[in-house]
Amino acid sequence: QLVTVSTWSLVSTWSLGVNPDIHSERTSPSFPVERVTNLLDGGAELTATRRHVESIINSDSTFSQDDRYFLTRVEQYEGSVRRAVRLREKMKELGWADNGTEAMFAFRVLGADVAFGIHNGVFIPTIKELGIEAQIAKWVPLAQDLQIIGTYAQTELGHGTYLRGLETTVTFDPSNQEFVINMPRLSSIKWWPGDLGRSATHALVLAQLYTQGKCQGMHAFIVQIRSLVDHSSLPGVTVGDIGPKMNFDQVDNGFLILQNVHIPRENMLCRYSEVSPDGTYVKRGSDRINYFSMVLTRTRLLSAEIIPALAKACVIAIRYSVVRRQSKLKPGEMETKILDYQMQQQKLFPQLATVFAFHFMASSFEAFCNQVKVQIKSKGDFSSLPELHALSAGLKALLSDVCSAGVETCRRACGGHGYSLLSGLPSLYTRVAGSCTYEGENTVMQLQTARLIKNAGFQLQSLLQSGVEQYVAWDSTSILLAQAAIAHCQYTIVNNFVETMSRLQHEPEIQQVLQVLCDLYALSGILANAEEFLHDGYMTGHQLDLVTASQRDLLTCVRKDAVSLVDAFDYSDQQLHSAIGSYDGHAYQRLFEWAQKAPMNAKVPFALFLALSSCC
Amino acid sequence: QLVTVSTWSLVSTWSLGVNPDIHSERTSPSFPVERVTNLLDGGAELTATRRHVESIINSDSTFSQDDRYFLTRVEQYEGSVRRAVRLREKMKELGWADNGTEAMFAFRVLGADVAFGIHNGVFIPTIKELGIEAQIAKWVPLAQDLQIIGTYAQTELGHGTYLRGLETTVTFDPSNQEFVINMPRLSSIKWWPGDLGRSATHALVLAQLYTQGKCQGMHAFIVQIRSLVDHSSLPGVTVGDIGPKMNFDQVDNGFLILQNVHIPRENMLCRYSEVSPDGTYVKRGSDRINYFSMVLTRTRLLSAEIIPALAKACVIAIRYSVVRRQSKLKPGEMETKILDYQMQQQKLFPQLATVFAFHFMASSFEAFCNQVKVQIKSKGDFSSLPELHALSAGLKALLSDVCSAGVETCRRACGGHGYSLLSGLPSLYTRVAGSCTYEGENTVMQLQTARLIKNAGFQLQSLLQSGVEQYVAWDSTSILLAQAAIAHCQYTIVNNFVETMSRLQHEPEIQQVLQVLCDLYALSGILANAEEFLHDGYMTGHQLDLVTASQRDLLTCVRKDAVSLVDAFDYSDQQLHSAIGSYDGHAYQRLFEWAQKAPMNAKVPFALFLALSSCC
């Protein structure tokens, strides 16, 4: 119940209508908002399907997250499991196919707040990618029906991205046609896999394969870890949760210790390589195919988690910035909407432009992924895999860095209220910051080559000539190589934005407003990397001043459409979880309402204060 | 109890000795570590006092925070109150004066983890600063004995830094010699004050003073809000917690609604201005004195919270980087310590240099503050206040920005484990990020003037000549003005570092190692702002390359002393709260040990999984 305040008649925000300060922003957009929504969704039909899916989810109380900021980890975890189970039921009930559009939208709307993300997003797809037909037929239906819950156990306590360093071993014993799994030391404990800590019954264990006395590198094995009867861990298995993280409280990231655990020969996923009954190792394709599921996960992350985080932060910050008034730009007038300050526009509008730039890039990249997938599956042609891998790593690293920084910029632009969890912004940041961690910059650096950039090549060469050994030279130029990789990705993104705009000639109204964002993105990129352009004289200081001036003009152009542009992302209030960023603009009322629900307000700490006054 | 793993003999980390990988880093430091510790503490005697205080705190189980990552908000709050009460007891028992060195160290060690931070750090000092002798004599002893708990209620739901916009009113009624307090609308609710949500019995309310029909601006009033008998809120008072935040879960930041609340005339703090019995307003000093307590809070934040956050992050990240081995720099060798990679040094060592630069700056600034305080108190001389205010705002904004970014850089440099709360790094970030929020860049911008930088002045002038009105011109140049302010602070810090080094001539060994950090700080500053230097031809691209090369050489110099340099900060493991950054370097063992304590591991969710298997 709400606190009673006699002076004001506090009514529920839901009956207040729309805050006039945000309403006035929507009266005359320069473009048809719905058409931009359709463009982002990939067509009007997809917009309709998405809204249909969202309305079903929003109307089911199991999916409600009104209390999300007030729960313990265990409560959050249990809620996410309930949602996962309910979603399965809904999908059966409504006949949504597992790979269908509805399911895709449902998973995207619920995101990490529904359990079994690794089960659905990695365990099942990896079996499909790396398994043969018999394996797919055996395991996938069980998994889809939640008869088993799977995790993907790759990362170890002591090893992350350096896969060759993984220490878990799987040794083939031809005498009983079994693999024996072991972890030689503490650092080889599997650590971090999602859905593992409390949920998983099975793990897809990535381990060094030994057969006939020889190590054949990393392969994937299906290992049952918990009883299907009482969920207790099986002999030789030690499993648990790794403890709290910066976010993803609802996910049971876990640890797994396997000691002398035996699994049948058929449990090795063997589409691309196999151990025959006598122990002979047989290879049937590229060494690098095992990386493909990682590439897929990475790609999905871009569209499902990383870009939406920045998009939502923009929605919240821009809406809040038209209802928050602070100080006066002109003496004697009302206090000014903070979005009317150039400093605020400078913080927020480049982020908005970035969302569009990244969205279009991700769309193009997904198309490329699907192309490569077809090449591999239909023609056994792995030739595009290295490029796919390099580009996915580079984009993943750049986009997650930029989106994290952008979300944090949006959060800080909301001042004190941006620090309240109720604003929705801290969680957006701490989640997207997690996505930066999956891949280090090292990956980018290792995969991108020095031919990109003259300077790094020159430095590498001169170091080699000066007698420094090659490996030291590689490390010494790593910073330049990383810069080169970023520059290459940045160029690809701008180029892709420009091409996307050129295809919009039949929609001049939305082309016009998006062209402003395209220009703003390009100019902001130049300004953010001005040093690079000035360094070798590609630009003069004066030219840079012109860029700065043009950017300022573009900010003014974006201002009048800013709220309509974020409205076009079409996130419902239920997806934003923000007291300050809701569609109706009633930021203060909602902060006040939501705060009442905090468990801290449940009881006055009497006993504590009596104790306190007696002891001092 | 620990999970039993039969293969390895897992013993408690406390009996393991020191990890050889970190031990080898400490065998031959190029400087006497203890002398740097003394320098940072301000002398060997202060080091001894600090260690004495820390040993007392570390040996008292009430202060133990072994379970800090596993508690609910209410539990964290209650723990912080218990610590605050225990600290008071200890201080009485040991005879530590309130303003004494021991108390200062105790508060610094416990930081925000002890309740009543606003009570001790703002409520009491503000009464001392703004109150007359009678007021100090009445209220301060009660507060020091925790007979009353005070908060500082300034920020409102709708207004933060723009103090003139605050809406709470205090109206003097000469008929009964009382002030009447009111909040005219929702946006005037006091929002954010620490210690308010559940603890405070009294609030120092900042409000617009009305007397004889005229508004005299913001003044401070002592208002009782809760009963001293049963802690219930008094008539006309609505008070509660504002809900969860990005961090500071243990702090009961609160909201406060005052409706027609009457307080006696004596409750206005009246050292510098007063309302006489007939309602006449009398002023006795600078208008701006009310800002002084804000300046003091800000200054304390630098040394007590902001710089230590980056220092601790450096300790954790650098120690972890010598026990984490990943990939191979030279084929055939052991995996490489990640601190041996140039990319890692590039991330971490500039942060380390920054800690020293900021520490020396904060020391100098505190000396300046004390000087101004003496000027005001003894001579009534307010002439330095504007400069103090401007510099404190500028330093606060710059240092909190740089430290936040630096902590996050350290956190990410620790890869996946840096995302675990158990690493200690996420909390350091989410706390120090809070310190960025108290003051917006607007403050800097407003306080620093255009005479700092030619370009902004020129642009302002040309805009004025072109007929744009002055307030628009001010907003348009705000970005350049903010840059100028940052550049000015940056210069002050480098300058201060150089001066500090020049005073170390009698200690050549520590001067030598710190000079490397001084150079690294200066060069990193140039590289981070290379655009500025290139823009107007202060530097050529070639000169910048030389800076880059020099910086690389400096990284190599820092490498051999890196662990000893962070050891010199002398943070005990109890202060770091980090599984991966402890002195003994047993990162993996401690992660594994601590994870077992997570409530998520308390029980297997049987019921949930039985429900799950039945419904699908």
C-alpha cells in the first residue's frame, strides 16, 4: 500500500495519463514512427508478430517482474525457472515451433530473465551443430521437453579464452568402450557455465581428448551430472553455484568437478571427428569447426543482448531528459528540460545514432553467418570460417565495449536517479558489462592481422630487423594491432550504415531522419578518434573544428525527433523495468510508488534501535 | 563446510603459505617498500597508528565482513548499524577522540560499511560549521553519543545540483516563534539522504527560508522526524527507504515528506544568518558559506573513497595478473603471467601511476582547504572560498571520472573472474561510480571560466557578435568550457606530482621509482588527450610517436616493481574483500572456498525440479 500523504492526492501513475512534458515531444514527429519500427523489426508482419508475442507474455502473471529489484538471488533464480517452464507450456499450447519466429521473439523479450539460456541457446544448438543424426535424435527432444537440462562446460577456473590451455582430460578406454573424464588440479575445475550451479542434469564438457596415448585437442562430450530421479549429483561429480556476480543474479553459473567419471563412447559429439572402437582418431572436417558454436553464441548476443541494452538505455535517458527540468537556460523562464542542454545532447544523441548503426551492422552480419552456415553444411566449404571468426570477434569486442560505455553514459546522464536500481539503468550496465568479459581484446588482436595498418606493420618489421625475436615483436605491436582491428570494424559499420541508407530511397521521410543519425555516427566516430586522423595529417585541426561544428548542428536536428526515435524501438514498459523511462513520463510518481515496495520499508528496526540506545 | 574433493587434498588457503608466482615478485624490489607506505601515510608514526587501529578492527568479529557478498539489503544494513555502535563503544573504551587520528583511520578503514556516515560525516560537522556555540553544545554531544541520529536532507526528488530550484519551504511565524516546514508538491520530497530511510531521528533540512513575506534562499534547520521513545515517525512526517541502488545496499538512503511541521526558532543554524524574533532576516557573512559543508564532504570523498577505490583495484588486478597465467609468449615455455603482456601493462600501470598522482594532489588540496577554513574562522575572510569551491568541484569531477574508469579497466583486465563479486572489483566500481553522481559536469562547467582556454573564449565572443543571446552562447560553448576545466585540473595534478618529487631528494631510492610513475602519468595524460595536443600543432604526429615509445619503456620499468608498489598501499586482505587479490596470491583456492558459502548452494531445489518434471 502507498504511503498516505494528505496534502497531495497521490493517485496511481496508471491513471494519470501522459506527462505533458513528454506528450508535447510527440505531437509532430518529422517521420512516421511506425515505419521505423517496421524497418528495425524487418517488416510490418514481423512487428505484428512481435507485438502479438509480447502481449501474450505481458498478460501472463508468471512472467511479471514487478518485484525484480527486491528479490534475493535464490528468489530470482526460482522465478527464472518458473518462467522457463511456463514458456515451454505456452509454446506447446500455442504451437510455437522451437526455431520459429514467435519463439525467437519470446526468448528475446524475456532475455536472461528466463532460465535455461545456456540449455536452449548453447547446449541444444551445439548438439545440433556437432552431433550426428543419431545423437541429435536421442538428446534434442529430451532437452526440448526439459526432461534433461544441459549446460556447456568449457571455461575452467584457470583458463578462459586460451582453449589449448584447458586442462580437463577425456581418455578413451577401448577395453570397455568408455571415455574417462578427469580434472588434474584445482585450476581445471569447470567454472562459470550458466544453468550449471543448480539446474543442469547434463553437461556438454569440452575437454582434451586422449586416445592411443596421444592428445587430439579439445572435443565435446555429453556427461550426465545429476540424477533424473532426485536431482542429486552423481558419483564422481561435485557441482555447485560459483556465487554472486555483478549481475545475472538469476543465473546459476556453476562449477563442476569430474573425477574418474565414465561415459559411453557414443557420448562424444562426432559429426566432425570420432574415436573408433579400437581407439583410432578419425577427423572429418576443419579443426576449427568446434569454434562455430562460439561464433553463433557471440552473434546472437549482439542482437539479443548487447545492442538492446544500449537501445533501452537511450529510451530511458532520453524520455527522462524531457521530463526532468533543471536550472534555467533563459532567465525568467521555466526551468529547462535537460535534453535542451547541448551537454546532454552531446552525451545521448551519439548513443542513439550508435544503436541504429549497430542494429544495421548486426543484421548484415547475421546474413553473412547464415551464408557461411549454408556453405559448411551443404558443401563442406569451411573457407569463410576464419573471416567469420575474425569479424565476429572484432564486432563482438567493439560493440560490447561501445555499448557498455554508452549505457554508462546514459546512466550518468540521468544524475542521481540513474544510480537507483529503479531507473533500470544500473542493471542494463552491469549486464552488458558482462558481455565484454566473454572475449578479451586479446582475441581481436590475435585474429586481426598487421596488414591493416601501415604503422603496425612498419613497427613489427623494424623490431624484427633490430634482432628482437618474433614473439616479442608480436606482443610489442599488440596495442597498434588492436587499434587497427577496431578501425577496421568501425569502417565496416559506417560503410554498412551508408549502404543501408542508400536502400531506403523509396522511403524519403525515414531516410531523411536516419541519414542525420548516420552522419552523426560517422562524425562522432571521427571526433572520438580525432587523434588518429590528426596524427598522420589525414585531417588538420581546422578541418576537425568543422567536424565539431557539423556535429553540433546535427545534435540540433536530432533534438526535435529524439523522443519519437526512441519510441520507434517499441519497448513496452514491462521490458524497460524503469521507473524513470516509462512511456507516460511520470518519473517521480513511479520512483515514489516503487520505493514503497522495498523490503527495507517492511518493518521499523525497533529492536535494533532499542539495543542501540541502551548500549551507548 | 568445504566440498570434499578426493583427488586433491584441498586445505584451507590460510595454511598454504604464499603462491610462488607472487612470492618471486617480492624478492628484490628496487626500493624500500615500507618507506613508500610511510610517505603515503604522511610519516612512519602515522603508519604505526593506522596499523594499530586496523589490528583492533580486524580482531573484532563485529567488524568482520567475511559474508558481505551473501547478505540481503536488510542484513547488510543491520550489520552496518551494529558496526557503527561497536565502533562508538571501542572509541569510548580506548579513549579515541572524535577528531583524533585513530578515529579518522577507523572511519577510513570501515568506510561506507559502517552506518551513520552522513550522521558522522555531514550532520555533526555541518552543525559545527553553521551553528552557533549554543547549538553546537546542545546537539553535537547528543549526536556523538548516538542519542540522536542525524541526516542531511538537501536533494529533492526533482532537484539536485541546482540548489536555487529546491522547493521545500520554511516559513517563520513570529506569533509563536516557530518555523513551519512544507513541501508543496511531489517533486519536493527529500530524496537520497543517507541514514534517513530507517535510522535518522533528526534531519538537517535544507530549505528556502521565508520571513516577512520574502524568500531569503536556502538555509539549514534541525528537524526531529522520529520518536526517541519508539522510533515511530512524528506527526506530519512521512519517511522511508528509497529502494535498492547500484551499490551501498547497506545504506538506508531515504525519502522524507514534511507537511506542516513546526520547529522552534532556535533550530535554524545561525552562525552566518538569523531570523530575529520579529522576523527580521539578519546576515552575518558570505552568502556562499552554506556551500562549505558540501566542499568538505567532497574533499573527504577524494581521500576516503574515490582514490582508495582505484588503489584497491590496482592491488587486486596487479596481484591477480602475476598468478594468472594464460597463453604462451614464447613457444615451449610455461604459460605466461598475464602481467608480462604489454596490453595488460598498458591497462594497469597508468592506473597505478594515477593513484600516486591523485594521492599527492588530494594531500595538497586538503592543506589548501584547511588554510581556507582558518581564514574563514579566524579572520572572517571568505575571499578564497570561490577558488576552493571551483577547484574542489573540478577535482571531484575529474578524479571520480578517472577513478571510476580506472577501476573498471582493472576489473575488465581480470577477465571473467573480475565479473564475480568475489573478486571485490564489481563492488569497487559500483561504489566509486556513485561518487560520480553527486556532482554533474555542469558544476565544473559553471564554475570554470572561459579565460582558460583561447578557443572557447573566441567562440563565445564570435557567437555574441553574431547576435546570439548570451545564455545560448554559454550553453553552446559548454563542451569546450568543460574541456578547459579538465585540462586545468590535469595540469594542476601533473604540476603537483612534479613538485612532490622534487621534495623527495633526500630519499633517492623511492624518488627514482616514483619518478617513473610521475613520467608515466604525464605521458599517459598526453596520449589520452593526444587530439588536444595535435589539434593546434603543439605536437606533431612524430613527437606523439616518441611519447608512445617512451611510455612503452616506462611500462617495462614499472613491471619489475609492480607488486611491491601495490604492496606499499598496505591494504590488509580484510580491507580488499577480494578472493583474487589477497596478499598470498591463492586466487583459485579462495574463489573455490568462498563460492561454497553462497546461499544458492544451501539447498538443492528439489521441489522445484519435481514440479518441473511433472509439468512438461
